[in-house]
Amino acid sequence: MNNAMSIIFASDNESKLNELTLHRTTASLPFGGRYRCIDFALSNLVNSSVTTIGIITRSNYSSLMDHIRMGRDWDLNRKNSGIAVFPPYASNTSTNVFKGKIEALYGILDYIENSDDEYVIVTNSNIIASIDFDEVYEAHLASKADITMLTYTSQPTTSRRVLVESDLSGRVRGMKITRNASDQVSEVGLSCYLFNRKQLIQLVTDSYERGKMDFERDILQANIDSLNIHAYKVAGHAALVDDVKSYYKESMAILDGDIRDSLFYSVGKVFTKVKDSVPTRYCEGAKVVNSLIADGCKINGTVENSILFRGVVVEEGAEIRNSIVMEGGRIMKMSRLNFAITDKDVTVTEDKTLSGSEAYPVVVVKNKTV
């Protein structure tokens, strides 16, 4: 799909991610042992030959800048096209952060207008899925859609969701924006859309001039009768990470081999920032069961049903179960973790116990010693 550009929103629902986004934006949230959430969006785009990518930031984006750098790890460090990162202000002369996606897009209309691409992919960065945008494009043409919105099957949740009702042809006939938990499995918008570039410019301009700010409500829902909006259901595993519960659930999901294959091997490779690390060392006392272990770890204790990022040290007698330990974590002798998430460079001192539940895992903030 070499006639499209993309706009990625780096931040969404960070207040619900609580301690996990105190020092970072949603886009740079570590995931799966060695990745960041934005790696999936960037990789999906690059694998479909979309190489002009604008990233709209909001807050705490220094870790994101460090992660993507010039985009070399995604082959985006190019003289023409490549990555452009935009500050979180409504305009070049404003000191106020944008109030919604429409205002954010209006603030970068020059960037969108200066592109020669015919289409624009507008997407959030918290989508955990492997998406073939070439197939999305073909479906868009076949349906003669004005807008194609990507959907997936979602379990009940209390997070903000766009519930979609579509007919047999795939045209969206109903749309409900809600934060209330549905009592059944639903077809839900994935916060990813394919637009004709000129049409997007017109919709954003018209909405902004009328004081509209909510992208889904004021552009999609408001035009559901006048525009041909089609749903494209993403094949394979797909999810939105927008609170601590969903982050934990989707992280643990990749311990399932089928889900892991769907995310990492079904469409194309997931690229990330390359770090040169030594192999993980499994000492004589190590016991590891059904876990993902990144490079550079030293394990001399028990790890079960867990995810360890790079450089984690598990000392003798320590037990980690059903937990996520991010980069540089140190779990000292005889300590026990169960249903816990420890952020980067956390130390759990000797003979301590951290125990939560699947619905409410314990979260320890970055650089903290417990």
C-alpha cells in the first residue's frame, strides 16, 4: 500500500494506566518482554509499505523519543518520508495541549496537506494486533467505502469503547460510544481508520470550525448516515491496552502459543529498538515454566507463567508467578511475586511478598525499592 501515509496518536487513556504511565506515554509502554506498544503500529505500517508516519504526542514522551530515535529499526530513517514527531500543542503558537483528536489533527493539517498520498491511516498506538493494511486497502476499494474502520471482538469492559453494528455487507449502521460494560461479546472499534486524505482534511476542518473535538462522536457517529462507513474485522488476536487490567491480561495472553503466533508470525515481523544483550543465564537453582524470558537475565530461582524483560535478576529462593518484571528488575533472595507488575529498575528486597489478583495485579512504580 504505497499510496498512504499514517497518523499515530501516542497517548490514550493514560489516566487508567495509572503507575505504568507516570514516566512514559502509552506508546512507549513496555510489552511482551522486549517490545513497546507502538512497535505493533509501526511494524504493521512498514510491513504494508506505509513509510510516511506522523506521531502526535501528548505528555511524558521523552521515553518514546528515545525508543524510536530516527526510526532506523523500522527502516524509517529516510531522506524522504519517514517519521515526524509532533508536540502536543493545538498550534505552533499555542501553549495549550490539544483537547481532542480533531484539534490535534487540525494542528498538523499542513503536514497532511503537503503529502502526495491518496489515503491516511489514523490509528492509536495501544493496539496489540498484527494487521495487513494491504488487505484493509483492498477491502476499502471493494466496498467503495468513504471510511473503513477496523473492528475486533471484545469481551465486556468498563473502558471507553465504540460498539459497532454492521449489516451483512459490512456497512456500519449503528455506533454506540460507551464506558459501561457490555454483558456480552461485542464488535468494537479498534481506534484505527482508513480515510481518503482530502476527505479527512475536509471532515477535520469542518468539525474544528464548529468547535467539535471528539473524533469518534463528531466525525464517525455524526456522519454514519451520510457517509459510507465500512467495518473491517481484524483476523487473529487483537486488543486495546487502555488500563492496568487490560495490560496485564494481554501481556499474559502471549504465553499462549496460538496467540503469540497470531501476533508475531501471521502477517509480518514486529520490529523494535535493537539492544545488544548477553544471553540469559540459567543457574543451577533455576526453575522456569511457561514463561517468556528476554536477554540478559540471570535466574537462580523459580519463574512460572511470567514475563521477564531484559536484565532481570532472580536470586536464589525467589519465586515469581503470574507476574511481569520489567527491564533491570532485581528480585532478591526468598522474595515472592504473584500477580504483580514491577516497572523498570524495581528492586524487591529479601524475603518480601507482593501478591495481587488477576483482576487487580499489584503495580510497583519505576525505580522503586520495596
